[in-house]
Amino acid sequence: MLVGVSINNDNFEIVTSINYGGVPLNFVASESQSDDARIEIWKLDNPPLGTRDVVIYFSADLKRYAVAGVITFTGADQIDPLGTFVGDNATTNSASISVPSDEGELVLGLFSCETCDSVSFSLPGVERWNLAAGGGNEIGAGVIYKGTATQVYLSATLGARDHWAFGGISIRPASSGSPAPTNTPTPTSTLPTETPTPTPTIPPTMTPTSSPPTPTGEIVYEETRSGGSTSSIFVTTSGSLSAFGDHLYLAAITTKSGKGQVTNVSGLGLSWSLVKAQCAGRNQTKTEIWMALGSPSFDGPVTATLSQAPSNAIITVSRYSGVDRTNPIGSIVSGNTNGIDGACSGGSDQASYSITLPVSSNGAVAFAAVAHRHKAHNPGTGFTERIEVHQGSSGSAAGLSIVEQSVNPAFVAIEGSFSGTVDWAIIALEIRPAP
């Protein structure tokens, strides 16, 4: 299952999570044209059978509009189903990209524009959805092309010159046969008032089973590097990360204030993708987690690029070995003083935090990034604080702590306290061991 989201992101809004009947999807890739057009692709391997709601959460209430489309494929490779994502953006009256592909593959193209009136795709593309939201204030569309040797050329014609973002990715077939798209339910546009309000109830489909498969691998914490910056759109680790193939790299970034977003993470020659973002309850800080896993080209620092310069920013990058190479991240939760997936306003500063992470794997690691501005952090019982970093001073400071604990299937309470009341945000996730 692939979900494509097209956003008129006037306030640099991004998708923070998507679930299908309570089952979380994984972020694949994104492309943005400043704050005018953005696309994101998310995936879920082997989605549960039946009809369920696809629920999309954004980093904030949308100032403008969004369009979403959902498409499922049969006959896709179950180990490595997706190829290399290619994206581009500009302000013109046409758009095009070339996506690496091969015979027997399909290529999904996802498009977004701000006020381009209309969009149409060149043949032999087959349009899967094409919707205008907010009276044409956002147009989002999805198209499928058949794969050919080397690459597929995707092109679109806009009804008027406009800001656009366009991206594509190939779907690889199983060892025999070709992937085939199933009938796609008609997607609906998302109005600002329609952003789902999550509740702290953990979906029953995420309840850990009593006897999960026993993994043979053991997750090993290897290292953490950190860095900080002041009034800059860049923040870089001050030390180099070691390059090891199939190790999981988790980058946590926090800013003061919580305005803006991370637009890109780079380093080690790896491809980095957003795991989740969470603002604080008064939007005085926020935290994001990005991940990379593959074959690094070299040792080196890691850099995050921000959409605007905050007062202060911090980055930490932690490396783990022994992780599941195909699906290293299990369940993901986030929250602030407003609760699970809490809104960015209306919160009240607190001196402690508590969030529940459902863990389904034996030998997993519960990992959390806690943003806490200028207050000191104390981890909860059983958790190891790998690093605590502060950048800046007093009310303009950013603060970030990374905590972890080896766990088995359970609802794990991730708790901690601060040296005083503060506007905080947390993201917690399950690192899954190699099978």
C-alpha cells in the first residue's frame, strides 16, 4: 500500500504519521517547493485485509489544503518493493522527472501545485486520482506508468504557470510476475478543519502478542554524536559518525522555537527519511527523528537543514547494529503536554512526562528523543540517558535528551522529569532486532 499526500504547505506543514486501521505506515520520501507545494509518499507492506480508514496526521492544522490518494498493489516484491525516489520542483507551466525503473515494474508519480488550475499527464500514464481542494487552492494527483529498461520519463502539463512539486518511485515485482494496482478508492481532499484529532488510546491492532517470533539478533548501541547551532538553518554533529553497512542511524533534531521544520538530513552518503515530527504544547520547541540504513560511503558528520533559522538548534545521531534491515522501526508514538500527537497550542508547562509505547518484538529497544528547552532532564526508571545537550541560554535555549531501554513485548511506559516546568515534546519508537 502506498499513500500519496499533496499539500499546499503555506506554514511548512508536513505529515507526521499515517495509520491504516491503527497500523502505522512508514515514510518513504518527499519533495517541496518552498512553502507552496509539497508531496509525501508513505508505505505499508502487507496491509491487513478488509476495509479500514487511512488517517493522516499533520505537524499543525493546515493553513491551506491537502489531497490524499491511496493505492495498493499485488504481486510486489515483499523484501525490497520500492526503487529509488526522484523528485523535483519549480515554478513553470510544465513538470517532468525521470525515474529509474526496469521491465515489469510500475512507477507511481505524485504531483502537487498551489493554484495551477489543472494538471494532466503525458501518455502512456494512467491517472489514478486528480483532485482540487479549497476551490483550486491545492491540486493533487497520482499517475501510474509502466516501467521500462533504465528509466521512465514522467511529464505533466499545468493549466497555468505555478509552483509545483513532482516525485516518482518504481514498484518492483516479485521474482515472477508484475505488480498490479488494485481499484483505488476515490481520494478526498482534506480541509484545515478536517485534520484528525488523535486520542491517547492505543489502537487494539497494535497490542503486542503473547508469543511473537523470537529474533536471533541482538541490538547493540554503538555511538552518539551531537552538535548545535545558533540563528542558522544548518545544524551539524561536531564529531564524525563511523560508517558501517546495515547499521541504523537515528538523527534527532530539536529547535527553539518550534517554528519551521527540517527539510533535509545529509551525511555518510546515505539517504535519510523522516520518521516523525512533534511540536511542544505551546510550540516553544519541537523534535524530529530521521533515519538512515544502508551502506555508508564514508565516516563523517551529519547535517540537518531547517526551513528557517531558529534561535537555537541541536542534532544528535545515534547508531545501532543488529537491527532488522527490512523493517527496523516498529511502533512510533509522540506527544506533548496536550497528550498523544498533541496540538501545537493550548498546552501548559509541566515538570514531568509519560508516554506509552506498544512493543511487539522480543529483544527490541525503546528509543526516545525528548525536547526540553533550558531545563535539565532526568530519565525514568530503567532508562539509560545516552546524551543530554543544551544550546543557548535561558528562555532561548534548546535542550535534547536521548534515552533508551532494552525491552520485550509490552506496553512500555517512557517517563522522565525536568528540573522545572517546561514546554516539552517527545517522540518514542521501537527498534526491531534482526530476525
